[in-house]
Amino acid sequence: MPRRARTHQRRQPVQRRAEDTVAVLLDATERVLEAQGFHGATTNHIARTAGVSIGTLYHYFPTKEALVAGVVHRLWAAELETLATRAHLFAELPLEDAIREACRALCAYVWSRVDLYRTWYSEASHLGELGKGLDMSGHAASMVAGALEHHAARLRPGLDVTFAADFVVKTALALARTGARDYPAELESGKLADELALMLSRYLLA
Amino acid sequence: MPRRARTHQRRQPVQRRAEDTVAVLLDATERVLEAQGFHGATTNHIARTAGVSIGTLYHYFPTKEALVAGVVHRLWAAELETLATRAHLFAELPLEDAIREACRALCAYVWSRVDLYRTWYSEASHLGELGKGLDMSGHAASMVAGALEHHAARLRPGLDVTFAADFVVKTALALARTGARDYPAELESGKLADELALMLSRYLLA
Amino acid sequence: MPRRARTHQRRQPVQRRAEDTVAVLLDATERVLEAQGFHGATTNHIARTAGVSIGTLYHYFPTKEALVAGVVHRLWAAELETLATRAHLFAELPLEDAIREACRALCAYVWSRVDLYRTWYSEASHLGELGKGLDMSGHAASMVAGALEHHAARLRPGLDVTFAADFVVKTALALARTGARDYPAELESGKLADELALMLSRYLLA
Amino acid sequence: MPRRARTHQRRQPVQRRAEDTVAVLLDATERVLEAQGFHGATTNHIARTAGVSIGTLYHYFPTKEALVAGVVHRLWAAELETLATRAHLFAELPLEDAIREACRALCAYVWSRVDLYRTWYSEASHLGELGKGLDMSGHAASMVAGALEHHAARLRPGLDVTFAADFVVKTALALARTGARDYPAELESGKLADELALMLSRYLLA
DNA sequence: GATGAATGAGTCTTCATTCAT
DNA sequence: GATGAATGAAGACTCATTCAT
């Protein structure tokens, strides 16, 4: 039987020191997950790696799941950040070029954490709260939707912009993430990013 | 620490009865996984559900992982089968139509097992042997590659057929599978299949 | 909890074939015990090694304990046989020489099965029926007692012949058996046998 | 297949309380072994007897084998202690008398734990680390060797002192231990000790 | 007599979590 | 806030043994 899935963080850290502890714990969790996989990561091992006691760990996170969820959320946020910092490109470049840059940035980020995606992400991503995941891809999707409006003239006729923006984001995320296992070489070389960008561009443009 | 990951089946069933037992065990495993998720599924529960003793379960599968791997492999085989039975369409129909039929069939299959994809597939798919997964998508990819040669005249110039065939298969699999969570409505309605088909067609054709 | 300790053989084999089966099973048991130790020896492995089915094994021996007891008894019988075939020496040679020959023969026998004594004998000897063990050492002791009467004139005054005969036999058995672990080199070279013989002779003689 | 034979203690107790726990666990193990034998002793039963949780048991000992090894080592240490506290007698008394006292003390110790030697010692002593056993008998042997040097003038010519000291110790241990089964009456009455002492003295002295 | 698939009670062991200090 | 010894529910897995064929 699964333990209860309380995945909310237990307390908002209000002090500098406590914030540190939370970050230290998330870092340690990530490191242990990367080394041992989800199944092999134990809370005691994580606490030891973080250099805090197991009691302290449970002071900040009510369950192991919450801890892992924290890492997942942080990862999602970083993925979103990677895309968000390229948002302005959609106003500055032709759509194809902006899409290519966004895909390249996303794939580069995945490549920079490739072991993480390979070892435990698929095993543990379901612990991330669905809502936060939707928020994250929703943010990215509305960003893309804005970009598409901006380039409306060049879009293929009949395109459902709202759906397409979302679909394109989820496709990019899905392929970049699974690419860590399925296409490591192409992920590193940039080919995956470029083919992905090509596919998305042709899907969107006239 | 993770238990050992022996995922090979323990004995080749040589008698009619034994083959039944293996199938019964895989069926039961699937049912229990669907109801409880990977973490919540216990071998004792699976054995009880299958109507065999726990000893018999371990007679055929050396570990829980091997049992789940068996279910994953069977699922992969069914996905492949779904595509393989549509292979002839690529010789009979325009490429767009054949692709659409293939995507529809794949999405329909995923929809028919949607709970399974939603509850445990992402959590447990890594237990499937990578080799078998590559075999499976490789088969499908070479099928697609053949189809592309057949329609060579209409392909977009500069297309790397070998890569594209593989890429297209993996994209379809990734989106159909994650669609169970991300787009249940569109998976059911067929919209996901059609948008996917459109994206793939535009990626491939001139 | 220990299983019941039924250690009697289940049926007296009356046919040639069945006798063979019993011997084959005891041989296989010995081989498996030697290779895996008592804890690691399973009845299924023993049956497979013997080339018979597990059902057949249980046809002849009611429990694993009975099987191991059979091997222990056979070993005791062989030890006794080793001594018994030297009994005549006590009538032919000076006592010291007869004792030395007996000790050498016993140690040589132990050396010839040294792996067996090293791997499982101590772990499993308690499964041999105490009665049979006493019979065996009792036989040897009465043999020795007879020898001592024959050499009565040379014995040390005050010697309790009955006790001494038994004591000497048990000492020889204990040291030869534990010598497999404690003195492998001296067991092989014969030094253990000679020192043992010297100790026993000086204990007995004036 | 035997479980792994990790027989090292898992953590050095650093606090008063923890030392107690280890001792409590060893005591409980001894009691359960005495009542049920090695095969019948379960870790859960031992933990319950000790009044600690099963988790605590595994906090200090990684396996059942390690726990039993701990008891064996403690027993060996007590045997050695029994001899060591008599070491001074070898300087104060004639050798025969010192030997007799040592044998009596050893046999008395065995008698004081006779059930233990009878029920599980032979079944489980192989779990003690060979090295610790050699250390223990080596200590005793060098003690005896010192004593023999001290009485060199009275030793029989040609005696190999180094070997003899070791041989004498191992003989005494083997006979006292097996005496629990073979000679309970003589063990209790002291006859076994005296005959053993006589045998060893005659082996050593001129 | 022989077979071997099936049984299932019972074991060891793990690890998330608590709480007294 | 921090500690970490202690907890114990729960689960994977073994293997001696049975019995229908």
C-alpha cells in the first residue's frame, strides 16, 4: 500500500537559515536520486548527504514524496525559466528562428542534467503535483500563444492557436525529456533540437 | 537500496498449463497495477488476484520487477502490433492518410488502456528492458522507413529518412502515451491523433 | 520454528533399483552439502543433482533432516570401518604402534573428505541420531577395550579401562574431525595423527 | 541459497544506552538460541525477548548471522577469560596441578552453560569469525607456551613446545565443548576435567 | 514407482516516520 | 530548531513438502 501522498511542504521557511536548509535538502535529494534512482534513495541517506539530521529533514518536508515533489517542481521551474528567458526572441526573430532557439535552449538544459532525466525522472515525475505541471506548461503555452498571435499572418490557415500552443509545448517537453534516453547523441549534438524545431515550425506555419 | 533488478522470466513454460499460468499472472499484474500503481502492487496481492499461490508466482518470475517487466513487454508488443497491422495502408493510401490511420489506431489503443497508462506506466516503464524497447520501436521505424521510400517523390527535400522514421515513431509513442494524462479528452475524441498525424505529415512531406 | 525432526528413513528399499536410488540420493546430498553447506543445500537441488524428481526424493526420505542424517550415519559408519579394519593390529603390534596406525588411518580418512568436514559437518552433525553415534563410538571403544585387556600388563596403574577406551576413541574422533579446520597442514602431513597417537599412548601406558 | 554472511556488527555503540542495547540483544539471542536452537531462533522473537523493536535489532546487527556471531565471540571471550584468570597458577604450582586447575575451570564453565553447548553451539559456531577463534586459542596457546618454558626442565625430551601448547589448548577446548553432549555426567562430576588434565600432563611431561 | 507443478507458512529485512531529549 | 535512536508495519521472497497425474 502506498503511504499517504501528502506532498505539501510543511512550513514556509521564514528565516534565512531555514531557506538554506530547504535548498540544501533539495540539492541533496537531487544528488541522491541521481546516484541511486528513486527506489534506492532513502530519506536517511538524503539527510546524511545534506548534512542534517533525519529529524530536521522531516521538519521541512512531511514525507519523502513531498521532498521528491519539491525537486520535481524545481526542475519544472527551471525548464520554464529556460523557455521564459527566450520569450523576447519571439518578438525579435522570425518564428522559425525563435522556435529553434527555444528548442535548442530546452534541449541544452536537459543535456546539462541528462543523468537526472535518465535515472529517476520518469520514475518519479508522477509525484509532482499535476496542477503545478499544468501551471508550468500553461505558462509556457500562453507565452507561445502570444508569440503566435504576433506572427498570425504567417500561420497555416485553420490552426487552432490555443490548442497548438499547448500541444507544441508539451511535444517539446516530452521529446526533450525522453531524448535523454532515446537520443542522447542527438541531444548533445543539437540535432534533436533542430529536428524538433523543424517539426514544430512546419506544424504551425503555412 | 534497490533490490536486484533481475528482470528475466525464470522458466520457459513448456506445457499448456504453464503458459496459462504465465498469462494469468501477467493479467493479474496488469489489473493490480492499474488499481494500485506500481508502488502499491504487492506480489502477494498479485498472486491472490491471479488465483495462484505466491510460490507459483515466484516459480515463473524471479522478482516483482521481472513480473512488471513482463507486463511492459506485452504492452509494447501490443503497441507494435497495433501499428504493424496497419503497415499495408502505407502502400495503399496517400501518405497523409496512412499516417492518420496509424496515429488513430495507436491513440485508440492507448485510450483502450488509458487507466494503465495513467496509473503506472510512467512509474514502471523503466523496468522494461531497453533492448526490447529499441527492438519494438526499431521494427516500427523500419516499417515507416519502407513506407517513406515508397512515397519518396513526395517527401520534403533534405529529409534524413532513417532518422525521420525513427523520430516520427518515437514522437507518436511519446505523445500518445503521455496523452493519457495530458490530453484525455483529445485522446478520446481523436483530436490528439489527428493533430499528431498532421504534425508528422507536415514534418515529412514537401 | 524448526520443522519436525523425523529423521527415520521412510521405507526399506527392497529392490535393487531402489537401493540404487537411496545411494544416489545420499551421494548427491553429500556433493551438494560439500558445495553449498548445510544451509545452502536445498532438497530440490539435491534431487536435481541426483537426477531424480523431488517426489522420488520424498519417497525415500521423509524430510531433509532424514536425508542429511543418512549422510551423517554413512560417514560415521565409514569412520568406524576405518578403525575396525585395523582392529587386528592391536593383537599383532605393540600398543603404541597399533594406536599410531589407527590414528593415521583415521586422520587419512578425514583428510580424504576434508572439504566435507570443513563445510558442513559441524553444522549438521547434530542431525545424526545420538544413538547411532553412541553405537558407533561404542563399537570402537569396545574394540579398544579389548585391545587394552590384551596389553593389560603394560597399562598405567589405576587406569579405568572402560572409561579410558571410550575417552580415547572420542578424543581421536574429535581431534581428527576438528583438525580439518584447525590443522589442515598437520592433518595432511601426518603430524596430527602422530601427536594424537603419542598423547593417547602416554595417557594409557605406564 | 544462503543469505549473505555479513557477520560484522553494524555500528559501534557510542553511548551508554546503546551499549546496553547491544548487551541486551546478545543476552536475548543467547536465551532464544538455548530454547529453540539456531534454526528455530527468529530475529523477531529475539527482538521481542530483548524488549526492543526489530528495527533496533537491525540497527545494531546487519543480519541474524551477525547477531549469532556476536554471541559466539562473547562465548569464546568468556572461555579465554576463564583460562586467562588461571594463568598465574602456572607460575605458582607444579605443572600438573596448574593444568588440572585450568581444565577444571574450563569444564566448570562449560558445565555452567551446558544447555547452550548442547543446543546450538555445534550448529552455529561456524558463524564465528575464524580469525577471532584463532586469536582466542592463540592467546591461550601463548599463555601455555610461556608456562611450558617456565617448566622446561620437566618437559619430555623432544617436545615441540610451540605446537604442543596449541595442540593442548585445542584438545582441551574440543573435549570440554563436546563433553556437553558426550559426557554430561563426567563433565559435572569433574572426572572429565581430571582425565583430560591427566592426558595433557602425560603428553607434556617426561 | 515416478513426476514436478503447485503450495503457503513463515522469515528476514527495509525504511519512512516519530518523539523524547 | 535540531537531533538520531527507536519504531514496527509491511513486503519480497524461500524452500520443504504435497499430491494429482
